[in-house]
Amino acid sequence: MQLFKIIGIAIVSALTVIILKNVKPELAFAAALAGVVILLLSALDLLKSTFTLFNELVALTGIDNAVIKIILKIIGVGYLTEFSAELLSDFGSVSLASKVELCGKVTILALALPIVRSLLSLLTDFLTLI
């Protein structure tokens, strides 16, 4: 049911932006931004249950909290980057959108390096046992 609410908000926001572009173009951006904020706040409700599930998985598997935090940061950076790039593309800044995507990918790489380092260390320790 939450999905229908989000879709409804998106459709109403899009129609509002289309109408305002013809009547008051300077308000179209503000209406689009307001719609985006409302959509994000609606999606936050869904994220609460996701974080609860992640905490349960950590408790069951015994995975280090630092690894889970890094994974969640990577997911967050990916979503924010995609969202920002799409928003910039919608407003005609395709070049800037591609730069935001590049910066997001570099940020994800930087966030993932500690996990890669620990995996390589684990692999090295394993190979020395053999």
C-alpha cells in the first residue's frame, strides 16, 4: 500500500509541475522540489523496517557492525547519487549529472576499500595456513 501512496504523490507532483510550467514557470522548480521532498519522506518509512531487518541479520550472523555500516553507506551513496543525477538530468543539466555520477562512483570505491583490504588480509592469512 505504501507503493500506491508514493506513486500517487509522484503523479500529483508531475501534473502540478506540468501545469505550473505553462502558467508560472518560475514555480515549477519549487513544486518539483516539494514533490521530491514529500516522496523522500514517504520512502523513509520503508527504510525504518529495512534497518530493523539489517540489525536482525547482524545479530544472527555475527558480522562485524563496521562492515554493515560501510555497506549501508555504500547503498546510501548509490541511491543519493542516482537520485541527484536524475534530478539534474530532469532540469537539463546532463553534463553536471554525469559528473555527480562519477563522484558517486569514486566515493563508493573509497568506502569499499576497507572491506577489500580486510578480504585480502583474510585471504593472505588463509593462504599462509595452506
